[in-house]
Amino acid sequence: MRSVNEVTLIGNLTRDPEIRQTGAGQVICSFGVATNHDWTDNQGNHQSEAEFHNVIAWAKLGEFIGKYFHKGDAVYVKGRLKTRSWIDEGTGAKKFRTEIIARDVIQLRRINNNNDSKGGSNEEFIPQEENLNVSEMPAIENPV
């Protein structure tokens, strides 16, 4: 049976990317992305709800993100979900964390086209190409 595990997000970095290395020297970059869900309730009021996602990027993609991306940047993230578990040393409880393992991350530039007729924001995003040296972008897909 075929299955699909694919995630696509457009949101904003909630913190500066954090770079670290495994014991074997593999680069890992972790960062948070916030997305918003907007809707109109039954009374006609605009509602909004934020969701926060933990993202991991490996190897050259992680190095690239750590060098060029910062808190508040608008980003496009494509990857897969992975849930890991561990035992909390303090309580002995089993803990879980679901993360997005990034395959592709693109910095976006926000274009605001005023407000839409329902009072919400009518924003568009395009790839941010200024200040990025395209030759430094990772040419390989994330191996993990």
C-alpha cells in the first residue's frame, strides 16, 4: 500500500535558527515556524488561530538556513513529519515531539495588497532573492 507523508507550510520563523552538530559531525539546524488559520465564525466575526511547528534541516540545507535566515522571516517549508520519543530523566515519563524534517526551505518576501473585503489580510509571498548567493544554496536534497 502506498502512503504519503508530506508537509507544506508558509509562515514566519519564531526564533533564529539554532545550529549544532551530531557526534559524527553532521550539521543539524532547528527552528520554529508559526502559521495562522483565519476564518469567519457564525456571527460574521474574523477569527485567527496560530499554530507553531518545530522544523529540522540537516547538512548543507541546515548550514544555509543558519547563515541566511532570522526570526520573523517569511518562509516556505516542504518536508515530512517525524515523531520521536524519549524518557524524561527527571520524571521518568515518556515524551513525544513531532517535527518537520525539511527537504526544501525558501525565504519569502511579503507583499501586502491591502485588506480584502472581509477585513482580513490579502498578502502574497514571493521568493526572496536579494542578499542570497545562489551559488551557496544546497544543490543536494536532504539525505535524511
